[in-house]
Amino acid sequence: MQQNNLDFLNENLKYLGFGERSLLNQHLEAQILRDPPSFELYTEAFYESETKLEAKLCFTRSARDDFYFFNKYEALLRYAGEPDKDRRQTFYINKGQGITFKEAFNLLQGRAVFKLLTSRAGIQYSAWIQLNFGEKDKRDNYVYSYFRGHRFDLEKALGKYVIREMAFEDLRTNLFRSLQRGNLHPVIFEGPEYNGKHLIEANPLLNSINIYPAATRVVGAA
């Protein structure tokens, strides 16, 4: 049972972007062998030089079958030398599915992420989600803004510009996947308005993309 549970949780960590065969996985195994009712693990990542993303991962043992589940993680985005910009959010996990660690970073930076979601009635749907930094819920989490997939056409938004990557199927596919994960993605413009290398991100609120000079460090853009 312990090995099956460990394999299940390691798959959860891998899918959610916390890595595999790492020190975190070793700590996970050690905790399961100890058999506490619940436990927490800690990790961090540096997705850019100016910030650090910390996470506290929460695991709870089921009273029914002694199986451990990864229920949530609390993410804290720290800005070097600028603590007033730090942002915190708890991301909940359902059956190993949820916001990945990199997506958490992008959301806390203010960008939108495209996800397959499940309604309370059990119906799946696709939507762009974005944190509203002006409002929090009773758990002290930022509330989400939702933009259904049919309301924002990413391909149409990109098609308003002459972007070199759009002409090559593999680069185009990678671009779409990257923007849907909330990444700030480098592209090469070949049009009169924008020319050369720039950074872009999806903006479902305005049905468009945001464009920045390649050297720009974007903090909390929405």
C-alpha cells in the first residue's frame, strides 16, 4: 500500500511541475514511512532572477484507507528587496489535477492561464483564469476572474500581427501552448508596427495580447 501511495503522489508532483527523483521526493518517502496523520513539505523555484517562488505542500492521510493525498499547496512569490510586492495564494489539488507550480508563478505575476475546469455539477469546460489582486475571499486568497474559451480567440488575437513563429507549425504549436500556460513568450515580429524580437502574453480580458520590448521585465502585468 505504501509503495502504491508513494508512486501515486510522485506522479502528482511530476504532473504539477514539482519535479521527479529530487530531494522533495525523498522527503515525501520519508514522511510516508513515518506515517503521521498529515505532513507538509517545502520547496522553491527561481523562474527569473528577481523573484523566488516558495511553496508549502500539504498532505493528509485518509481515515478510510490510510491513503495519503496531496490536497493543496501554499505559494509565496517573493521579490528580491521589494517585500511589498510579495504575493501569496493557496492552490487546491483535486485527484492530482490543478494549477502547476509554473502556472502558479505566472498567475501570481498577473498573467492568465488556460485550464480545463470542472463545474460543481461535474461538467468540464475550458476557460482562461486570472487572479484579481483587488479582491480576496474569506480564506484570504485572491479571487479568480474567468474568461470562457469561446470569448477569447487566441489565434485571432495573434493573427492581427505578422509574427514569424506563426508561419511554422512546430513553433506555432509551441507558442500557443506556452501562452496558454501563462508564460511571457519571446517572438519575432515582422510588421510595420512592431519589428524584431518582443515578449508577448495573452490578455483574455481585452481579447488581445500584450507586447513588451524583449529586455523588459514585466512585474504584475495583467
